[in-house]
Amino acid sequence: MTATTAPPKADPQLDELCVNTIRTLAMDAVQKANSGHPGTPMALAPIAYVLYTRIMRHAPEHPDWPNRDRFVLSAGHASMLLYALLYLTGYGLSLDDIKRFRQLNSPAAGHPEYGHAAGIEATTGPLGQGIAMCTGLALGERMLNARLGDDVIDHHTFTIAGDGDMQEGISGEAGSLAGHLELGRLIAFYDDNHISIEGDTALAFSEDVGKRYEAYGWHVQNLHEDLALDRIEQATRAAMAVEDRPSLIICRTHIAPGSPHKQDTEAAHGSPLGEEEVRLTKQAYGWDPDKQFHVPDEALAHFRGTIERGNALYDEWRQRSGGWSGFEMPDGWDDDVPTFSPRDVPTIATRKAGSEVLRWAASKVPHLVGGSADLLPSTLQAMEGSVEPGAYGGRLLHFGIREHAMGAAVNGLVLSGFKAFGSGFLIFSDYMKGSIRLASVMRIPSIFIFTHDSIGLGEDGPTHQPIEQLAMLRAQPNIDVVRPAGANETAQAYRFALRQTETPTVIALSRQGLPVWRPSAVPKTAIERGAYVLRESYKGRDALPDLILIASGSEVHLCNRAAALLEDEGIATRLVSMPCMDRFAAQDKSYQDKVLPPAARARVTVEALSTLGWHRWAGSDGEVIGMTTFGASAPAKDLFNHFGFTPDRVAATGRAVVDRLKE
């Protein structure tokens, strides 16, 4: 079966029965949970039914088939639409799972959660993220196709987005990028139901979405209220025939169709219909109002016909493709991680070191791709061969000034099987926070490389100098935030990020040059273990130091100079580099105590960013040196002096802590 060959159609009565089965399951699940969004899945049931039974090439018994068509429910609040389809078409979700909708440990969570059930392609919920990730998924398909050919990869990406998705700015950024890249295998349905939580969307939304997407370079069809199943299928196949433009199909739906009192009202959006309204709606459908979670045998049998068709599609693909199962890291790819010698390179910015390490990584990992939000001359994270409209064989992605879309697209590329990164200034991680968070929630190894990592970026001033950004990212579960102190830690940071399989990584790099430590001083486990002793006190490794200085990034070097001052005074000082607070926190207590002996209570932490998070390592007797204000516009050296990030201040603080503990 090809992409344009339709499976056998049901008769109109069976079609209607199947559509209403989706609707009644959504009503019953939300009502039983006493929580959720019933009206939108009811309205979208015809579209989803056509996609899953007539259009999409998918195989419920092979849910990870690389060439399956992707479906992402960007309107994630309508999650019962997806759960009903996954149960009915045989993906392994059970009716009991649906009966436990929104309950603890149910795979049928309030919004679709990647990894919770087969057939959920992405975590959606924050509006706009789903359709934006689809830009990455569709780009991933084209890039895979350019590498592997039509016999291996030639699928489509489908998504349903609502009014909320269209109002969020990320969808505009991603839509613009998708149109520019001519991603013809991306097809989005716009659920134009005119309803949001506060009421009619006319309260705040009156633009012509179709014209906006036409301006982005999309192929746009407006079905208005003509949502007969054959019309939906016809429009979808017309969209699939357009190879050089993504497609938007606008559908004027009615929320909670058939509900006598709640159709076209905000009451049907985010709350159960109510037991009596559910009964009345079922009666309007010709259903027995006393039956809950009723699935007619003939409807289930029709839905389950997708299993046999899917198996045939999968078997045919295996024969012509050889059964490609995705990229793997090459054997020995990280045997020769680059090292930097201070004799050859006395000082180098970690962004520049990262650029050199990236070239090494690209030579070792063919499926590593990535780019920047129009900042390559500053981030230096360049790859060979640009990806351009209609030419997808390259590796360098130009996201334009679209940090929101870049973060989501990177996640989509990772979901497609690539090792993918996006780069920008650390301050603009604010714009990408939603996408970075979703990478953590989904447990996917997206890589986010940020430069200009502190007030050390200098003259651009407070608007560009990050203060609270690392603390914000470190507070996020399931992410590793790495701020390397020099070139050799940077090399290990890239290796670490590429080795991850379930955890996204943030790498924060300096604009200014930093001294290079000899390679032997930086262990290969520097990032994995999060912290290590970079400089031991004159008492030796087995003796308790008088003072421990702890820092990350560029501040490690000023602490090293402070340690020299203190040692001259007879204060035995240990210097600990902590490139990844997250990883150090995950180590067993014995390793933590080895690096930071509990009896060594005199500690000072230093980072030219927010102090949040550092008090844990300073301890109740220590001191934390950091930023408690925004920065200023001046050369980096002047800023470090002005805000007190100097060896003399660090030494004075350390001396005061040691003296206080002697009292």
C-alpha cells in the first residue's frame, strides 16, 4: 500500500458508529475522572477517525516502525481523542486504562505523555509546542530521506492544533520555519472551534489564520463546516500531494457536538459535561444512555482492521528497506576525545574550544546535526553543509531568530532519531524554557549549547548578561547543566552530552578566553561525576584542608589565583571544580565526602551568576559569592572587578571563614 492508496471504507452507518464510539469514550472517561476536556475530542473525532483508518500508514503492533506516519495531538488537552484511538486501533492501551483516565499511574494521563503508552509520539500540553515539534519531526523525515532514500523513509507528519496553539507565539515561529524549509510532508489540521476557557475566541483573537499561514508559504485549504468524512479524506490527500509546501487544513468544528445544552460553549471545554448532559448527548447519538464505556463489537472490529493492514505495510517496508532500525553510535567513537595542552593553547574561550570539539564530534557521529538561532558567528557551533529548502542532506541548521522554534525543532529532530543540538546565548534560554522542559519531561537527549555564560560577556550589558538562568535550569528535574571551566572540561562535556540517551544536556560556555589546564588534571569522569579536586592543598590529598574553594566555569580560574594567595599565608586550600552540579548531587555520599569532606566546614563557592543552589555545597558555615543584582555594560575585566569577582575578594572571604571557625 502506498501513501495514496486507501484501505477499504466502511459503510456510512458503520462510519458514524465508529465516530460516535470515540465521542462517547471521551465523554465517559472525562465524566468518570470528574476532570478533563470532553468537548474538543468529541468535535475532532471525524478528523482523527479518517486519519487513523483511511490515511495514515501506521502499524499498531509495530509502534516504533521508523517509517510510520507520525501523529501529534498538539491540542493536548483533547488527550482522550488520542487514547480512544490507541485503544480502538490496537496499540495496547486497554479499556481499563481509559477508565482510569487522569488517575495515578494510568498511561492515559491528563495530556499525552511520551513513553507512557505506545503510539504517543510526543508530550504535548503547553500549547504551540506540539505543532512546533512537528516542524522538527517533518524536517527529520526529509533529512532521513536525503540520507537513506525513499525505500527506507518517506512518511508524513500529521498534527491537530487548536485556537490556543495558533495564538501561542511558538507556533508562528515554527510555522514560518517550516514554510521556509518547504516541508511538504507536514500536514496540520486547525481545529477552529471558536471556544477557549474564557469564552468565545473573539474576545481576544480575530486574525485570519489561513492568510497568515499562506504568508508563511503554506498550502491552505479551508473546509469551513463541510466535515463529511469523504471531504476530510479528499482534502488530506490533496495536501499530501503538495511536496514543496507544508499544509494547513482549516476545519470549523463545534465543540461538544450533539450536546443539547453545551455545544459551542466554554462549559464543554475544560469540565465534564455532567451525568445528565452525557445521557442526553448519548440519546442524541442514538446510544443507550445507561451504558458507559460501551464499544460496539462491529466498531471495534473495524478499528482493529488497522492491525492487519499495518502489519502488511510493515512487512512490505522491511523487504524493500532491509529493516533499518535507526542510527547507532559508531564503535569507539569517543576513544580519542580532543585534549588541549597549555603549551600549545595557553588560553581559549570555551565557546571556541567547543567549536573545535564539535568538529571532532561531527567526524565521529554522522547523525549529529544542529545549528543556531542566527548566532553562529558568536556561538561558533558550526557544522559542514547547510540544510536548505529542498536540500536536506546537510547538517548545519539555520533556525533564524527563532529560539522558541529552535528548541521545539531540536526535540522533534531527536524524536526522529538524530543527535541534535541548538545553540544561542544563555540569556535566551528564557525563550526556550518550555522546549527544554519538555525534553526533560519526555526523557530525550536533546542538546542545548549556550555561550556568553556570565557577566563576562561584557559590553552588551544587563539585557544580555545571564544571572538567574543556570539556577532556573538546574532546578529542573532530569537535566544535566554543564558549565565547564576550560577547554579540556569542554571536550568532556560534549562527549558526555553525546553519550546521553534519556537526559537532555545544557552546556554553558564562555565568551572570554580562559586558561587551559593540563589534560592530566581533568579526569575523564569530570562531567559524569560532576565535581573533582582540581588543586590540592599543600597538606596533601589525605589531609584535611583548611579551606575549600568551589566554583564552575571562568570563576574556577580566579579561585585558583585566590588559592595561591591563601597558600602563601599558610592556609591550606583545596580547589574543587564543579562543572555539573546535577551530576555531583547524584553521586553516592562516599564520593561527595571524598571531594567535600564534611569536617572541612570552611568553604566558599564562587559563580558569577545567581547564588541559588550553591548554599548546599557551601554548608551552613561557608560563604557564597555570586550575583544578587543584574549586570552592567562594561568590558568583562571591569565588570568582574566591579562586582567583586577577584582573587583578592575570594581570598579575603575564605580567610574570614577560616578565622570565624577558629573562634
